[in-house]
Amino acid sequence: MCRLDRYTRTRTKSSLNLTEGVKTRMPKEVKPVALQTVITENMRRIRAERGLLQEDIAMAARWVGLMWSSVTVTQIESGSRQLNLDEVLLLPLVLRCSLKDLLKTDKDSDKIQLGYNTVLEASTVRGLVAEKGPQLSPDEIPMLPGLEPTLDPKIKAAVHDAWLEGTLLSYLLVREGARGEAERKAAQTLKISAPLITAYALRLWGRSLTEERDGRAVEHIVKSKELRAVRGHITRALLREITNEHHFRETDPENMRIVKLEPANKDEMLLRAIKMDYYEEQEGFREKARRPYERWMRARVMEVFEKEGPVR
């Protein structure tokens, strides 16, 4: 009887272990491959297909001005050394191939990671080096840290109190503008929050207080040394307008009308179509809203970079 019990228990335990083993062998989600890995794997593949040695690649690299040795090629192919931009652009000359050949994967739908958190399909990455550029689908717009998991109640209140349209575009413009230099100083002077000052500015002029001040200052500047005085004069005039708007809202709220901010581009049009309430209620709206905003912010950063040069 005891022997039978032991056999039954052992048999049952073995069956459980087998079941657990099957569970652990379930296929895992395929992770994206780093761009450098894709390039180096194709570099190794092309070299092998042509029967070339690492020394041959190093010699060809030296002909185009890259000071490579066979050890350098070994390090690149093993992933212990990263390629810089010059080397990536010269690699097609070294291997006698195209840049697209270095971006090949098994499937067009394979995922490739670029930078910190941008994941694109392989076909889209190859489009980066095509004449027309890549055609991004909505799901491929880079995802960078940007939006809070939930909307900031102070900024939401500012959008509401200034009678702006309650869209995600309004929220993001207020949030971005409230960080400006003029907004922070005006908040101390008028004892009004920076988001509310920004919301009034957007209502009055369609842009933040800092942007409106600097835009008007450029029109009045004759000499660079006058910049500070002119900006101070303009700021005081703008603050009077904001104070009047704030007073009007408190004394005669019934005559306030909701203002719809004009989108500057297609991405902002998408943001304006998403109501703040929907964004908070549904996770799907939150994900859709984040992508066009990040692309829009990236374009803003590039504009600043082109105007002011690299950050030092």
C-alpha cells in the first residue's frame, strides 16, 4: 500500500514537473535588435560571402582614410567597438555595397532599435537612406519620455479658468509655455500661477508670454544693448493685458467665450482632436496622444538647434 502511494505521488510529481517545463518553454516576445548589431552582422555576412579576411577589410578601410587594423575589424564585428558616423557612411565604400545592404534583416517587419527608445520596422529604417525618406506609420512615431501618466491638475485648471478649449493641444501648450522665463517672473509679480498666465497669453496672442515678448522685441530692437530695456517695456505692457483679462474673467465670467487654439501643423491638429477628459479616461487615447506630441517636440528642438547651434 505504501509502495503504491509512493509510486502515485512520484508519478503525480513528475507530471507536474513536466507541465511546468512546458510552461517555461513557451515562446517569448521577440525583442528589437540594436542598429549597430544589424550593421555589424551584415558587415560580417558580406565579408564571408565574398571570401574576404578581416585583414582585407582593414586594408580597404585604410584606402578610404580609416585607420583600421584586423583587430579593429574583429572588435567591430564582435560588438566590442561601436562604429561612428564617419565609419558608417564610409563602410559601403569599404565593402563595395550600399547602405541599404547593411540594413538588411530576415523580415521587413523585424524591429530595430535606434537611440534610447525608438523602435522602427526594418523597412522603415532602410527608408531612412532612401531618396524619399521613411514613411512612418502612426505606431512607429518615436516614443520618448514626455507626458505625465496623468494630467497635472494645475495646468488643467489653467486651461479651464482661461476658457481655452479643453484639448490635449491646449494642455501641452500651457505646460510648455509655463516653463518660460517671462512666465516665472510674471507669476511672482502678479501672484498668478505660471500656467494661468500662459493660458491667458495663449488666449490673447496664440503663443506664450515669453514668445510674444521676444517676438515684439525683435521688431523694436535697433541695437543689441537696448534688448533688455525693450523687453522690460514690452513685458510690462503684456502683463497689463493679462491682468485685464484676469480681472474680466473674475468680474464678468458669463461673457467669457471658449477660445480654440490654432494648430500649427498636422501633429497639433491630431492633439487638438483629443479631449483631455478622454486622455485621462482611456489608456488607448493616452498612447495615441503621446506619439504626435513627441514628434512635434522633436521638431521644435531641431528648430532651436538649427538657429542657435549645438548646445555647449
